Amino acid sequence: MFQPFQIPKKQAFTLIELLVVIAIIALLLSVILPSLRMAKQAGQSIVCRNNLRTLALANQTYATQWDDWYVPVIDTTMTDQAQPTWNSNIEFREIVGLEDTSSGSSFVMSEEYLCPIDKQADEDYWLQQTGQPYQNYVSYGYNFTDWGPDAKDPAGWVGDIPLSDWSCRYRVNTLRNTANKIMFVDAGDWSVYMSGANYRVYWDRYGQDIVKYRDNNMWYPAYFRHKEGANVAYFDGHVEYEKKDTLFKYNTPESLAGNRERNELIWFCDFSKRKP
């Protein structure tokens, strides 16, 4: 007897089969996502180190053009020209390849020279935190320790740059052990000094919240934003990733006070400027 042709019914997944597939996908994601996150962080850190390497090489080039003087950390004789700090110095910016200042502020760094995970180098951040726009977008601080609070004659200003006639500068032939002397480092402002690297007092409490640092009278902190470490450009031109406990040593494991003798070895570039 003739049987009519029948189209076979499409078999559907059972609920158990769907749950198994979902569980497998979730398991794969739990394995893959941390790896992707780590790869992204590693890529961001590489970009950051490349930025620092460019800045360090530019500073060496600047020194060859200016009688072995590196670009000033700050030169208040240039305040009237709106370029008192290293990141607003026109000659230095030209060597780096930065466009001229923008947005009415000489402290703005171009986006390509900001750390990819620097959340505060953004106008929305400042509006949210303070209700006011702020244009000092700089991801890296120049080592200011030789003129900071631990120096023999610390600079007598806080916050705003005064009109005066002094300059904080390093010269090539005054530096020793340049492979161990910090030039630029991940930071919360255009300069940074030794006490700002005290992570138990600052970074571990405030992270990348510069407003909280300033509320506690710390204007120039080091930022350990790369897996609890920072990228550092040294005066010999090389760049390294350093864990926070290599950039600041303590007297005892539980201490909040820094071991000055050990910390000075990397933070003071000219030992003649440190306090006796």
C-alpha cells in the first residue's frame, strides 16, 4: 500500500540540553574573560611605557640642545609665557611632537600621551568630582624630589605657581647612577616626589582620586595604577614596570614611615639637595 512521503519532524533541544550548553558557554567565558582582561591590561601598560619612553628620549634630546640641561621640572620665569612646567614647555612639546596648547590651557597633554587607564585625565571626571572643569590632564609626573619637602631647600609654594625667578632643573653631568634615578613616573599631576609614593598613606586609601589627595595636602602623588605598580622612565632613558614596594620602602613591615636612606637612592637625583 502506498505510503505518502512524510517530512521528518525537526528534533528540538530538551531543556536539559540547553542548560548543559549554557553551562559550557559560561565555563568557557569564565576561563577566557580573565585572560582577555589580562591581555588588555598588558596592552595598556605597553602603551603607557611607550609614552614614557618617548618623553625620556625627548628629554635627552632637549638636553643636547640646551647645554646639557634637561627640560625644567618648573621654571617660574616662564609663567608669563604660560609655559612654566615641563609639559607646557614649547621647545619640549615640539620635540615630543605635541601640537600647541589647546583649550586655553598650557597644561593639556594630547590624548595619545595619556595613560590608557588614567581615569582622571578627563573633563567629565573633574566636573563630577568638583563641579568645575580642570585642564591639567597629565598622566606622568616629573621627579620633583630634589626640590620637594624632603629637600634641603624645598620650593616654598603649594598649588598655584607664583610669579618669581627660580627654576628646578637637572643637568646631565650632575647625575650619577642614572639607570636608578627616576625621571618620569605614573602620577596624579605634572610632578611627583618621594613622599607622594608612600602608598600605605596615599595610594592604598585614595587610588586615582586626586581630590582626596589634595584634601590631605598631597598635591604630587605617584600612582600605582598598573596592577599595584607604576611604569617609570629613568634618566638613562630606559623604562621599567615597578611594583609599588620597589618604589617606596618602609622602616618595618608594619610601618607607615618610609625608609629614607633606601628611598633617597632612587628619588633624589642630586644628593647635594637632600636634607642632612
